[in-house]
Amino acid sequence: MSWARCARGHHHWGPRGAAGLLVAADGAVLLQLRARWAHQGGTWSIPGGARERGESAEAAALREAEEELGIDPAVVRVTGSYVATCGGWSYETLLARAPRDLAVRDLAESDGHRWVPVDEVDDLPLHAGFRAAWADPGRALRDFADHPS
Ligand SMILES: [Zn+2]
């Protein structure tokens, strides 16, 4: 994988765009502490990464969640998505529900994970891209997470 330069001159990870998985249960979301050595390491975000050739955003998000947090794709129910674009590059956040007792373990690129109540997400040092998505005025992520399963 490599960086892509968007039409606005930024560098974004993944020439075919990237995708991540926002898992919600009982008014909380599952966040991951990015490993120190990773880009924007030490910040909280969702599992995710670059899309591979021919891979859908949903497939990429589920693959990354399994690689980084050991999440079994079979127990996750994807119900929607939120797409953020920047200069022709896109990051798609798949909105998913799973049981709160979902088995999670810190694998690649993960220094920890937590179920964070919706109202406390803003208090964490967030990855810039995730903060922007979470703060979107359309409230797609927040409203999804706030809703009962
Ligand atoms: Zn950009």
C-alpha cells in the first residue's frame, strides 16, 4: 500500500481509498488505540485501512477489523455507511452492530481498545480523520451509535 495525493494536495493512505468499521452497541462505540509506530499513533480511532484492488469498502473494513482487533466478521451486522471525500479520495465508514460481549483482542496496529459511551468520544485524543467524521454536522456516526440496536 502507499499514499495517494488527492486533488487538494493532501496525502491520504490508500490509492483506492480506505475504509473503517464503526461498531456500536448499547450507546457505546468500539474504539482502538493506534499503535505508537503507526501514522498518528497514540490516537483513538476505529479499525480500518486501505482498500485493496477490487475490494469493496465493506470487505476492506471487515478485513481490517479482523486483522487489527480479531473481530469475527460473522458476528458483525453492517447496517449502513458514511462516506467522507477529499479531493477525489474517499474514506468510507461502515456502520455496524455487534453484541457488547464481542470478542476483541489487540493485534496488528493496536495498543488497546475500549467501548466508549457516545458522549465521551470527543474527550479522547482522536485520530484527525475520525474526529472529522465524528464531528460531521450531519451527525451520521453519532446518531447511528445513539440509537438502540
Ligand atoms: Zn485530501
